Amino acid sequence: DGTVRQHLSKEICNKIQVALHSGLFHANFLNSYREELLQSDGSPQRKTNFSKAMEAPVETLLLKLTDADFFGQDLHSTVVAGSVPLLYRLALESYCQDGNYLLGFHFFTRLFDSLGFPRLKDGMTG
């Protein structure tokens, strides 16, 4: 009974990861992530060959992830803490090949900010 339950749990987890991977980190969305994360001037640029929903994929994802009401106050920190490493791993597997390491770094910094750690002020240490 316990072995079957563990196998089903693992299978469900794998299916969720496949759904997230194909829905959020599809190969066709790479340029959308690049546009959002690697813009040097910070101004949004629209491309006509991408859907409006993928205009700012990281911002959209982070808005849902940081919205405590979306998951409920009691589950929010658990969901965020469990989601950030999974999302980062999926992003690395999807996009950080062929020299896209800067993209992975910028994605990591955005995900890290969603964890809600207090920021250090300039000049302060410890």
C-alpha cells in the first residue's frame, strides 16, 4: 500500500513537472524570456510574433507566485519555497543551453526576489 502510494505520488509529481515545463518553458517562448530578462534599457518591447500572454512571462509568473491570496495565506510560503527551485530547474533545463547562462542568472535573481528575503541597504553589512 505504501509503495503504491509512493509510486503514484512520484508519477503525479512527474506529470505536473511535464505540464509546467511544456506550458511555461516551451522552446517557442525563449525569445519572450530573453526580451524580458535581458533588456538593457528596461523598456518593454513588443514583438508581433508572440502572443500577448507571453509578453512578460517572468512578471506574469512572479505576480501569481507572490500573490498570497492566490494560494491562501497559510500555504503561501510553503508553495513559494517549493516552487522556486522547481521553476529554476525547469528554466535551466529548457533555456540555459547553448550559452544562455546570463538568461538563467537573471531568471534566478527574479525568482530569488520572490522568496521575500529582506534586501540589504547600500553600505550595510551583516
